[in-house]
Amino acid sequence: MATWPQAYDSIHNAPTVMTDAVAAKDADTIRMTHEVGHQSRPLACLTAISGEDRGRRFEIFDADILLGRHPTLADITLNDPTISAQHARIRYEEGLFTLYDLDSTNGSFVNGQRIRIQRLDDQDQITLGAVDLLFTLTCQN
């Protein structure tokens, strides 16, 4: 397993996943799918539970998702000025999800604890800037 600086640098400098969600930014549910090899059912979901995007659900089909404020650099765009353009990344590797803070200005938190790298569990609350997101392993209608 890579040490903290190596893991952080490899994630921080990784390319952004291109998605087809840009045209669907106003939808209540956004499916984050890669052009090649996407899953038939989501790997996980994020639901905004605070902020301007409250109630929006983001279905995650890919193993590498970038979260941020920038409409073209982030796979999941969150409309809040306290969120950095490229704030955090969620990766799915070896059956586990991990959240990486990308040196964001206002930090990333999991269940109230500031993190740099944190494994995610079902029902974890992620806070990016002033926005709270609920991470779930199932996507219920």
C-alpha cells in the first residue's frame, strides 16, 4: 500500500473522469457514468442534505469521481462558494470507497472529523465546505 504522500500525490494528480452528467445538472438524480465500461447499477450514492443542492442524489457508477464547484473540472458539481473547484475525490478500489481531500480551502470532513484520506462506510456524512452529503452503498428511490 502506498504511503500518505505517495497516495495523495497519485490521487491529486489523477485525470478527471469525463462524464455525461454535464447536460443533466438540473436533474434531481444525476448518474455519474464513464463513457467506457460503466456498471449497470450504481456502486454507491451521494445525497446532498444541505445547501443549494439539498435533495439531489448523485449515483456513482465509476471507481473515480471528482467533487467540486467547477462545472467542467468536477464530475459532481456542488453549487456552493465554500467548495473548491476541485475539492475532493472518491475512489473505489478493492471493494472499498475512500474519500481524498484535494488540498481544499475549507476542508473535507467525515462524520464531523476533518480528513485528508478516509475510508467511507454506508451512511457516512461527508461535509465539503458548508455542504453535507450522505454517502450510501445503495441508491433507493
